Amino acid sequence: MSEPADTDVVRRFVAEHQDVRGQYVRLGAAWLALREHGDYPPAVRQLLGEATCAAVLLASTLKFDGELTLQLQGNGPVRLLVAQCTDDFRIRAVARFDPARAEGGFRELAGEGQVTVTVEAARSGSRYQGIVPLVGDSLAASLEHYFARSDQVPTAVRLAAEDAGATGMLVQRMPSHGGSSGADDEAAVAARAREADLTYEIAAAALGGVGHDELLRRPPGELVQRCLPGVDARLFAPVPVRFECRCSPERVAGMLRSLGEAEVRDVLAEQGAVTVTCEFCHRPYRFDPVDVEQLFAAAAALSPGSPRVN
């Protein structure tokens, strides 16, 4: 299968002089590297690929220094799915599912549940979280609902994934900003707003009509032209996306400290060592009795770490 020229990249595009913008992501080698760390049946694999593209698209719409986490929780066979993307587009993802029932479409897999988007700033330590219920018959529909509810930005989303790659694309109608006061200026602003509304409606309808295979096969320039016909559109340079797990001994040590000394020592007494395996890349971290002693020797002077293995 021949792939589009732009692979493992995210690209921004805009309708010039209008408050309409979009993002495109295509994963190839990064998607294959991510999948090396988990054995997923076809239906779960497709949903995981879509969620990973969704995390990249969400991160690409923000200005932040840290990590964005897209989490899907439901009562279906896929009970938990987590996809993460950093501000410099390093991705990882994992899904927990019932192998006996892991088939069907989005609703059959996810059931009833919610989508949670969490943005954590590395330097400031600030944290934003938005939660919306699962709606419609696709992850894309739930993301559109998220943008409408959390950001109040009309957004159209399309996602597709297969064994060789995954692709996502979104178009947004950004808020219009007026200029100086005056009847002429107000009229011009209103005219530009109507033009942007029409451009977005056309783009959203066109994106909704893009088929699964078409989204995976067509180059981003052609997709942008299809969504913004007759519009002066600019497609920006590609930014690389790569798979990278960010687990480390320091992060795991922080997680163990957060569990508490008594619980860790109980595991040590029972098993002779404490072994923690990263859920994203399956890398094991082993702490023997000496390691555990060192772990809690200066615990009083250390801040508790995150309870997640990350």
C-alpha cells in the first residue's frame, strides 16, 4: 500500500482572512511502534488508532507545555482507553478490554460512558479537565460534542485507522473579533462573520462526506482543497509526531511512594521484590529490598508522585 507523502506528522491549515482553521494528522511508523506493545483485536485496534489521532488533534489546537490525555471510559468491552500526546507530539496509548466481546462498532465497544480530556502543564503544575458523555455512533461525534460543550467552538471531526496507519482531521469555526467601533466597521465585521460561517458549514459538510479509505489515502493538500473549495487556504509545514513512552525509574519510584511505605513493604515481604510494569510499553521496573530502603529513606523530604504508572 502506498502512503501519503506526509506520514507521522501533524499539519495546521487555515482559510485566509477568515476565522476558520483546521488540523490534520497522519500516523504511520509511530502507529506501528505504538502497537508493538499491545496485542489488540481489529475492532479495538481501530478505536485505539482513532483515539491516538484524536489526542494529537486536540493537542495541536492548544498552546501548552506538558501533556494531554484523552481517556475513554465505558461499560462496553473496551472499559478503558487512554491516549496521550505531549506539546511536542510524542504519543502513546493503551486500551483495556474484554477479549471475548471485543468486536463491533464504536457503540458496541464503548457502550455508555464518558470522554475525559486532561491537560497538565509541566512547568506551572496547573491542570485542566473537561468531561463529556459519549454521544453518537463514533469517537469523532463525541469529540465534536466535547468541543461544543467545553470550548464552545463549532468543530467537525473525522477519524480513521487501519493496520498500516491512522489519520485524523478537524475543521473549526473560531470566534470572530471585531475592530474599532463605527457603523461601517460593524457592518464589515458582520459580513466577515457571515462569510466565515458559510465557509465553516461547507467545510464541515465536506469533511463529513470524506470516506474512511479516502481519509487514509488522500494527501492532506487534496483534503484541504476538498473541504475549502474556492477559498484561499494555507497548509502549514508538517510537524513530526513520534511514539515515545515516558515511563522512567523516577516516575515509578514516585508512584510507589504515593502508595505508602506499609503497602510497598507488604508486597516486598510477600514477593521478595516489587515489580511494576508500565502499561504503555510493558517495560518492567524491579525494586529489591535495598531499592525499597533507599526509596523511603528520604520520603519525608520528597513530594508524593503521581499514582499512575507513566
